[in-house]
Amino acid sequence: MPSRAETRGFLELVARTAVVLLLAAALWRVVQARRAEATPSVQVRLTGAERAATRDSLAALARSGVTVPWSGEIPALAAMAEGVREPAPATRVSVVADGAVVLGDSLGTIDSLAAGSGSLVVAGVRGALRAGAGSAMARVDPAKHVAPGRVLVLGRAGWESKFVIAALEEAGWSVDAELAVVDTLTVRQGAGARGGPRLGTHAAVVVLDSAPRAAAAIARFVAAGGGLVLGGEGAANGAHRALAPARTVRAVRPLSRAFDGVGPMDALPLHALEALRADALVLERREGRIAAAARRVGAGRVVQAGYGDTWRWRMEGGADAAAAHRAHWSRLVGSVAHVAVPPDVVTSPGTPRGTSADASAEGAPLAATVHALGAASPVATARTPTGPPLPGWLGALILALLLAEWASRRTRGLA
Amino acid sequence: MGRLMPDFTFATAQYDSGDWDSAPLVPANVIDSVARYTAIDVAPTGVIVPLGSRDLFKYPLVYLTGHLPVRFSDVERTRLGEYCARGGMLFVDDHNHDVDGQFHKTAWEAIAGAVGPLQDLPNDHALYRSFFRFPDGPPTTSHELNGWGDNLVHKHLQAVLRGDRISVLYSSKDYSSEWNYHPDNKRFFSVDNTRFGVNIVVYALTS
């Protein structure tokens, strides 16, 4: 057991060590304070309405050594614009926001969207599109519209082929067609209707029957970037099974015969898609059965849509049936159509092709701000220590420890 | 599952005025030719569809003929206009073969009121090569060559076009008489005179 003298000696050593450590801490605070005084700082408050140039300036400032803490409640908002891949020039605007969004362009307000996510197809956009949610403003530059190539329709002589061609042409597509009347006779429409689809000529091919026509050419076309729509009986075409999203189909009768019910698609026969491939995406269901699905194959895209006799929808449906039928087929083809991006659409690494670099930079104000400046500070303060380098309580503590250590040594008779 | 409906059903228009059923053997004869020459899935019998009925929309090609004056009711006129706007095609044949006859005069007026004015169809139109080739335009009929009716050989058919597609095809050539016989009797002809009927059907199904 240590003697009292040894215990006091140990406590004196502890007190001396503590004093040294406290002095070192005080010295560190002094150095930090000096360093902070030497580093410039800009505290900013942002609303989300700042232009990209302003945000980029602050980011440049931060990268040059200036501390740029920022504060402000920027609403979560993201907007994206893309040229619709259909012949009629239009822009599809997709928006995600916490609150209601107001869309506009350089001419004024276009429309508004409720909170959440939504998209809108807008024709005749002038200048940049603006999406405002609260104080935040997203600005997107619509990608330059590029009219896709021609569409090749393959099928047999019948109402479905006739009205699909009519719908596509009314929607603005240029259509070539090969329609079989007998084994030895095919009715052809358009200069490019011979020898299957070609990427330089066609953007997409629509197969409407089960004949194994031009299967090899279609496979090459899709692999190289062309689009394929397998519609109606074409959805069950075994010659394109390797490309189709579904490995098998099952014929299902219409749920009703009349078009005066709730959904016009219920009155159509369906080739329900089954045994979907792992990379296939379900686009539409009818009573739990898969009615349409899509997948990528090589550089191209394939849509399999099982509804048959859609011409009956156009002819027998309600007042807007012809327009709805036209839009349905134009959308199907537009979803797969190959569009060559022209070289004058500026892209940068990490930017999706077809959108300008500026559009991606301003499309999401909050994300862009966090990316440029880091997360917001709860209160805009410098991150360096503040106040005097040696607080009073620290000085008092050091003095008390030194006095105690000195007194202890003196009472023990030591110098 | 087989198809719910054949690809093509021959439909004859029934209208309120006139003798719409004046050529009852034409449907069977055209159906026979379509089945004989093409692989089109054709219904073995034709149907009769009231022009003012919504059932009209089930048949995108409809045949209309008669001898007597044609007066479309308001419902028939509206229905026919909508039918053509949606892409239906009406084939009208003057069973009188007489441009001075009552059918011709009233049918032109009724069609103009419901769909639009008729105009001459060029003889190089796709209709004349949609299946069989008719380089000189519409084939003549024995009624024209024999000098019956208006004693004219009509050089053109007439049509109402929507874009470059035919909405209404009008004939003064009296194919209704020319084709109004039992299909079994085709064996007595050196050339089947209903071949142009096949062109009309194939054109309607493909254009």
C-alpha cells in the first residue's frame, strides 16, 4: 500500500500533466482563431430561385478557399423536358415536387400540376421552360425536336392493318406498308416497303399478324437501334419470340362486346402476355393479365401490345374514339422509335443524350445547390472556433491546479 | 382462340327511302370472288345494315344501290358523315345506269349533304391496281356497251376523298346489274366480270 507522500506525489504529477494539456488546448485554440481570421467567409441565404450562374459562382468561390455556408428552405423540385419521339413537335415535361407546380415559358404561364409527380405534353414551347414550386424555380431547355424516320407496317389485308396505318398517318408519321392479300401478292405502300426495315430509313416497324415475314431483318434492325411494336396478332408472332418481352401469350376474349362500358379496351380481344423475361417492364394490365410490356434488345426497344381488333375501338367507340385510337398507336410507336440525336445538341459527360447540359444543371434547384455547396447549415455560421483563445474558466482552472500542486509540495517540505 | 369476326363481311346499306335491296345477288357474287382470288378471311354471307344504325360502324365498307330517289333521314345523314370521318368507305352504284335518273340526281345531293361533293376519280388511282390491274380505269359493263340507261360509257367513277383515301366511291356504270347473278354462273364467262369488286374490297382493306 502506497504511503501518503507517494499518493500526494502522484496527485501532483497529475495536476502538472493536466496543466500542460490545458495549455496545449489553449494554444490550439489560438492557432485556429488566427487561421480563421485569415480565411474569408461568405454566408448566403438561398431561395431556390437563383439562376445556375449564381450557384456556379458560389461554388467557384468555395473551391477557391472561401467558406460559403448557406441557409434557406429550398422546396424539393425537379423538372425534366424531352422532345416527344412522335412526328408532331412537342415537349414532354415531367415534374416531381413537394408542392403545386406552375409551368411556363418565355410567353407566360402554360399550366399547373398538383403536388407529387406528373407529366405534361406541351406543343409550341418558346424558350426555356420554367417550373415554379414555392420559392424554387427550375428551368429546363427543351431538347431540340427531331422528327423520327418512317414507320414500316407489316400485316395482312384487313381492317386492323388499314386503321393502324390510317391512325399513324393522321398522327403525322410517314408510313410504308406491306400487307399480304394472298401468298403471292402483297400490297405495298411507300418507297421503303420492300425488304424489311432499314435503320437509315425507318424508325420503327409494326408487326400486326403472325406471318414470319422479314424476321432476320427485323432482328438486325432492333439490335442496331430500331423500334419494334408487336401488336394484336403480331404479339403472338413466334418468329419474333426471341425479341418479345413475353415468351408466351394466351388468347383472352373481350370482357364485353360493347364500347359503351367503362374502358374501351375491355371490348377488345387480348393476347395476354405470360412468362415475361427478367428485363421486361409491364406497361399495362387488364384484370390482372399483362396486356402490354416492353424491353430493350441491343440498342433498340420492343413493345408487345396484346390488344387485337383495335379498329373496332376507332369505329365503334365514343365520340373521341378516333382521336384516342390515333394517340394510342402513335404513343406505342413513339415509345420505341429510333431517333438520331443531331450533333448540335450539346451534351456533357453524365448528361443524358438529347438534353442540354444547362437543362440538367437547372432542372433540380435543391439538388444542384447541395451538389455545388454541400448541405445547408442549420444556421449560417463559420465552422471555425469563436471567442477569446483562453476563456476565463480555463485560466482559473489552470491557476487552481498550479496553486494546488505548489501548496502540496510546500506542505511536504519540498521546494 | 379463333378470330371473333372475319376480316371482311360484305354489308349492304338499308336506307329509309328507295329500293335498297334491288340487287340481292351482288353480295354473294362479290363474296365468292374475294374468297376465290384472295386469302382474305371473308364471311360466307353478307349482312344488311341500316344506314341510321350504330351497327354501321361494324362494317367499314358498305355497299348502297337502288333505282328510286334517295333521301337520307337526319339520322342517316349524321351517321354516314361520322362513319366516313372515322374511316369507313361507302360504295354507291346507280342501278339505273342513268345520269338523268332519279337515283343519280338525288344520291349525289344526299352524299354531298352527308359527306361532301363527289369528283371524278383519276383512272390511274390506286383502286385500279389494288389487286387486278385496270389500266384504263373502271371496267365497262354490258349495260353501258348495249346502250341501256343513259346510253353512255362512263369514263370515270366519282369519289369523295379524305386526304388521298376514298370515303365514298360512286359508280354510274350499273355494276349492280352486271354482278347481280348467281356465282355458279361465272363459269359461263371467259373473264370474270366481278374482278373489279375484288379491287374495291382489297382497296378498302388496305388503304
